[in-house]
Amino acid sequence: MLSNFAKASKLQRPDRSRGPSKMLCVGPEESASTPRKHVTGLPDFGWRVPMSYKCNVKCSPFAKPRISQIPQYIGLGLRYAKFWIAKKRQGRRPFIDHLNQMKHKPIYGCPLGGIGSGSIGRGYRGEFCRFQMVPGMYNYHVIDANQFIISIRQDGHTVYQKVLSCAQHKRHGSLNEWDWSFPPENGLYHALYPRSWSVFYIPEHQISLTCRQVSPVLPHDYLETSLPSAAFIWDVTNEGPTDLEVSIAFTFKNGQGTKEDRCGGVWCQDFQLDCDGDAAAKGVAIHQKFSGMNCSYGISAKQTEKVVVSVLTKFDPNGSGAEVWESLREKGAFTADISLTPSPPTSRGQEIASGVCACQPIKRNSKGLFEFSLAWDMPKVQFGAKENTYTRRYAQFFGINGDGAPQICSYTLRNYPLWEERIEAWQEPVLKSGSLPAWYKSAIFNELYFMSDGGSIWIEASQSCTFSQHSTVKDFGRFAYLEGQEYRMFNTYDVHHYSSFALLMLWPKLQLSLQYDYGDTVTIEDKERVKFLMAGQTGVRKVANCIPHDIGDPDDEPWIRINAYNIHPTDDWKDLNIKFILQVYRDYAATHDMNYLDFMYPKCQVLVESAKTWDKDGDGVIDNGGYADQTFDAWVMKGASSYCGGMWLVALRMMVAMAGVLGRTEEQSEYQAMLDKGKDAFEKKLWNGTYYNYDSSTSGYHDSIMADQLAGQWFLKASGLPDDSVFPAEHVRTALLTIYKSNVLGFQDGHMGAINGTRPDGNMDLTSPQSEEFWTGVTYALGATMIQEGLIEEGFKTAYGAYHTCWDILGLHFQTPEAYTANKGYRSLAYMRPLAIWAIQWAIEKFQPQLMQIETAQCMVSEKNLAVSQVRKTSLPSHCHRDDVEPVNESSKISTQSHINGTRAELISSDISPSDDNSKLENNLCFEEHNKYQSNDHSNPNLNVTDTSNEHLTFSKASSNSCASVAGNDTVSKLVNDKGNWDSDGFNSLNPHTALPETIENITHQSEVMDIIKGEIKQNTEQASA
């Protein structure tokens, strides 16, 4: 049976038996890992491979530049080596360790856990790997003892027992009594973040098992999304003629696979807590410390009337594993009863592991359900310098002692069905679109893995942080994520600029919180002396009146010592100040948050004044300084440049708009005059008839074709300003087509993405290692720009190249790099910038809404697993339902306040109402576009454009067949101009998959949810202590 699954998923050229795509772009089957056959219980879209899949392409990290490029980096290399040695002597890790780059390990799958509370990676063959418990610090070990084990018994005798993993195991290593021989050709893996499915088929007993992995990553949710947990739901089908008894055991070891695991002092304790109705969560907690910080792991299974759960408090993960294996073989269960007596602490040199086993009879031609959860609780954290202690976001619900893993396990088992309801509602409009390519339906969600597995940290606002104490930060906490797992800097701003669309669309309050943090740094000065490695000069850590490069290194003290980056001084980087202005206006255009604009506008003024000093010839366009003074930090720009100069002009246009909104007419006129002057100079210096030159210098590469030359136009239009107000529309279109022909189609027939730079003859620009790289995030951003401008086919084919290369060819799935090259090289695995794919979704929803039409004929029909459906119907907590919630009627008009209801789902996420009626749910998922901003493009029949007195353009899309009508423009104007009601429209326009707005009222009600959660936890704690 599953051998057919494996054949269906074999990586090969697509077969087009399902007919052509409705779009004239890259077709749905073009990605090798795109599902081709429907498998019951699995989505029809995502990243799917057989467990026998092996990436045979040998990739290697970037090690050395071309000989012609070496001279410019000799000094950097010598100074970096000295810096690296000094760090090692201090027992610290360099923020970028070029001498120990991550090796190519094409094993990864969908990670575990919510956002900002640590993460645990999983491989597509069943491995538990890539641990990040200490904020921002990774360990890449595969833990053998962390496994699921199946035992099948017939007539009281075990007839089958294996580890449910196809990962390689050392024959003479630990746990050698376990059977590691599950045939990989009988396994199938499917990922659609934040869920994944692992399918195992046992033909000799006609048993099929599907493990559904669920993490609480929920858009517009600021409570449960922070939880450090995941659920594993096993659906087991007995298709044979014999009644069987099936046991599934879950084992887990202390630590992260490092030397610290053997430091001693680790102990385990069983627990049993109430779950749904008469069900109970039974499991074991492992209590330990990481870098001196308390942390507990918890594993549990749900015991029901049909399922019997047993636990094994401790066993030796370095032994043969015989005690585990024989117990399961003899009884199909662990022999020990629940004991509240803790195990003795381990001695130095010892490690410890625990197990939980669920068992139930499954009659012939019937199904069984096994539910497990994994949690980790590390609520109080410190960074490397250990100067401050911070509290993670989720700790307000589960305490700060680090012993809350049992409660989190129980909570996860109770609530994962609701999480799945909300995940499906969020993803459904994309997955059901009849026009979006199938590869994109995988990429848009699976690239989001970086939100949890990007070293993210989500903490409560703390007085010990010197920076912002704004209400948004106080209410929603501080958020940071790494530039990359190899580039260990938090919130690297020039890169976040690309990935910020993901935060703004899904967790907008975190985007605003991050912006407040940076806004507070503008006028701050830190006079600590720093040596910069590129040129060897010394300077201060942070210069006043500029945006820093990053918020700090997690191995030091982020938020206190900012600017961990010391390759270049970044106070005169030409893109940082400008990108801040671009994000400020875009965020305001999306939120109408007048408090935000009031605070940020003076900061933007300061930054404009600083940037004006970079205009060396007084022509109105800032000039690059002849070194790599922007995000392409190894690619020199000099004079006016298309990249920085273009964004500068857009920043001025946004200052005009912001001044207009705030009624500052004199300043508005001043910025408009600056813009008019700069526009003329920009066109004269850089436009050559077919594209904008790289820069205005006399270098031999000044006329290179840069893929990212329209970065300014991208944000201009995305923010809703008239799209010809800075750059002539015909120039924009011509430049994009030139980039497409030269930088995209010129390489592997357009199947590699966009190379950063080409020469006018179409050859690579070889002046810098970065000019010949393909940047994944830049490729996605370029695709978004094309789609915004109506070049839909070109945009999707451009973006497809990045996904295809990383996820299908190079084996870089769930570790998307910053860059890759034509010779199978890569740089900086697991990087932030690829989240720019969410700018494509932004472009689709704002400018190409017809692509979100629901597919009715050509998509594969989605079939829900019956057992899963039953769980969803019966396991929702009683307080999730309210009689006064009415479904949205398709013919009714949606106003900003029309769906502020009292259901638990809404209070937590401001998203959806649980409903068993799919048609009603679909209505709840309609677009509500009444407060978006877009260009004054009357050629698009889907747009209704209104001009306001302050040039701020509001727009709404006409309702489609599947969407309810939108509110009138009078409502919009009122919301724009009513400062007292600035947050009332919330972010429903940026979350068009749901109709519920994210409002002050709903956010306020989250305190009620906290009380509910705390009440449940208190009750369970009392039961545990009893």
C-alpha cells in the first residue's frame, strides 16, 4: 500500500495528468516535491518526500572567493582570524564563525514548538534534532533515545516491534537492543508548517500509521503561539483480517546532545493530570538546567476509556535499551505504575531518559487514535553575558519556576484540536486557490518555519531593558529572531526589512514592538570602542541619530549592547535609516495607528537629516561611499546607486505622506521639494534606457544589472502610494523585464531564481562574491515586485527558482540559506531573509486578488481523516463555544466591529469562530479589505479608490463570489482620521483569510483567556500535588 505512496511521491519530472494550471506561469506540478496523488489524511499541498529520499547533490558552504576577488579581503581575513582566536580564548562563539561553518545535512523537516520559547527540530525520517533551548544558541545533534516505538500483539504475543524512524543508527552504538530496521520505502513524509505528517505502512500486518505533528503557530494569536509544545496524533488503521493490540511508546532523553547532558543533577518524576472529560494526561517530566537556567521536558499520552497509558520514569539512554524493549515486547506496556516520588538525581557523567506508552486494541478493519504531547518549560532565561534575567511570554500562564512542563503537556492535549481548526482556516484560502501554483502553496507556509526555528525569543517587557516601554511593547512583549542560525545577531535590520512582511501580516503587534525598539535606539549613543574588521579602524559601538545594524548578540547582552556586527561601521550604511522610514510608513498605512505615527515621525525626521549629509554633490540623491555600505556588505557601491538612491527617494515620498497625515504642511512641502530635485538627478544619472545602472561611478561594473535595483519601488507600491509618484511607470516595467531576461532566464532557463548581478551581455558580474550569488530573499522580493506590477507569470517563475533550488535540488529544506551559487555552494543556512516570500502573499492579496479565487474543479479533493474529524468534534473545551456567536452571512456587510465576539478562539487570536458548518466557516474566511491602501490605479476593476484630503489613498477590493461585501469608504475615512479610534480597524485587512478584526476590545479580552488558562493550570497543579 505505502509502496504506492512512495512511488507517487518519487522525485521525478511531473506528470500533468491532472490537467494544466489555470495560470500561465509555472504549473502546479513543477516542483519535484509537490504531491501528485491524494493520500487520505494528508493535505494535497506541501513538501512531500518518501522516507527513502536522499539528496545526492553535494553542497558546500562558501569558503573562498575567486582569485580575482581575494586581494580586497586579505586584511579582513587576517583581522578576523585574530578576532576569532580572541573569542575562543574567552570561551565565547564569534557572532559569525567562518572557520566552523554548518555542514550540509539534508535531513530536516518541520520543527516543533510555538514562537519565541525555544525549539526542537525534527527530521523527515523521524529524527529529533537541532535543539535551541538557550535563546539563539543552537546544537545540531540527533538524539537516538528520542523515538516512537510500535509494538503489535496478537493473541497475547508480540508479532512486530520496531522503532518508527528511518534515520540511520550506528549498529554498535547505544540502544542496540532496539530494532532500527523499519524499511524507508514504506515511509512517507509531508510537511505544511506548522504541521507535518509521517506515514508508516507495515504490509505484513496490513497496518498503516499516520503521525500528525501539530505546533501552536497561530496568526494573530499572542498567547498560545508562544507555547513551547507540540502534539503528536497517531491514527492507526488495521486493514487486516485479525484483531490486534497496538502499543506506541514515546521515549525522550535529557539535554540537547551536548557535554552538559552529563553534568548531573537531573531527575525525573511521573505525573497524571486531568484532560478532556474523563481523559487524563499521563507522563514523565525531566528536570534539568541549561547554562544554569531551570528547564523541564515533559512527555505525555492521553489515557481514555479505550487507551491505557503506562510510564517508565527513567532508563539509561547510553545502555542497550533492553529494559525498554523487553517490557514492550512482553506486555506491550511499561511495567511501572505512576509514582509521584522523584527519581534520584543523576551523578556527573550520567544521562537519563524516560518513556510513556499508549496501548489499545484495534479490531480488524477499524482504526485507533493515540495522542501524545511534548513540552519544554524554560521560563526564565539569560543571554551569554548573564547581566539580566528575562521572562518568556508564555510564563505568565505556566509559572516561572521551570517545572511547568506537565501542565503544558496537558494543555496541549486538550487544545490541539482547536489549534488545528484555526490552522486549517488560516491556510485554506491559499490551498484552495485555483490559480496559485502548487509549489507556492508549500513555500508560503513551509518557509515560515524560521519564525520558531530562527532562534526567536519572545519575552515580557522588563525594566532591566533600557529601551522602549511603549504600551504595545508592554502588552505584547519584546520579540527578536536571528539573522540566521549561522549569523548570530538579533533583528538584523537591513535583513528584517525583507522578512518584515511575515510579521506584519501574521503577528503585526510584534512588528510594531520591534519597530518601537529600534525607534528608541535612534538618538542613543554608545561610546564603547570597537575595532571594525574590514578596514581595521576603531569607532564607537553606536553613533547617535542613526539606526543600528542589529539589537545584539544572544551570546552577549542584546537590547543592552546593540550592534554586534563589527565587519563595517554601520552608522553610515546608506540603507538602514531609509529602511526604517519605509517600514514606519508601510506599517502605518496598514494599521492606521496614529500613536505609532506620532512617535515615529520625529525619529524619521532625525534620520532624514542624517541621511542628507550623504548627498556629496548636492543633487538630491544620497551617495554611497565607495565601500560596501549597505546590506550587500561585500559588494561596493559608489556615488548614486539604484538600490540605496531609489529607496532614499521613496523615503522622501513617505515623509511627504506622513507629514500630510499629521497636518505638517510646511514640512510636507520641504520634503516634496527634496523629492522633486532628487528624482530628476536619479533618472539622469542611472537610467540607461532599459534599466537603472548599478551605480553612477566610473568603475567597470557601474552598469551591471542588479536584481534588487527596484527595492524602493517595491515598498512604495506595497505601502499603497501612487506607483508612479517616484519612478516613471514605463521605466519600472522595462527594468523588471530586463532583470527577468538577464538575471532570471539567463541561468538554468529561469529555474534558479535571480542572480544578484549580471553584466549587460548577460554574464555574471564577478566583481564580488555577492554579485554572483543568488539571494533567496531577494529573489522572493523581486517576485513580489513583479506581481505587484502585473507581471504575474514572471513573478512566480522568478520566485519558483529559489524554492526549487533550495527545497528540491540542494537539499536545503527547512534551512533555507541566505545565498546559493551556480556551483552548488551556499552561504548562511537557516536565514531570515527568505521570509520575504510573504511579500508575495501581500502582493497577491492587495494587487492580484483574483488569484485567491477558490478552485472548484481542478484541485484534488481534500478528504479529512475520520478519526481526526471525530477528535475535533468531541475534544474542544466547553468554554470554546458561545451561543451568542452568529456566523457571517455572505450577503451581509462587514464592519470593523461586527465580529467582536466572546468565543475563546476569538479572544485568543481575534481570528475565527469554531464552526462545524464548513460553508459558514468559509464565509468567516472571506476577505475584508476596507482599510487597505493601494495606488490610484483605475485600470484594475477590483479596486475602489478614494482620495483623501491628505493624499493618503485608501482602497478596498470589490467583493468576490466567495467573499462578503465590504464596508463603505465613509467608514474607512472615519477610521483613518479618528485618532481616538486608531486601533479599531485592527489587522483584518492583512489577514484576509478571516473576517474577525484584531481590535482593542478583543485584545483586552485576552486577559479573560489568561484567567481561564491559569484556572485550568491551578486545578491541575492541585490535582498533581494531591
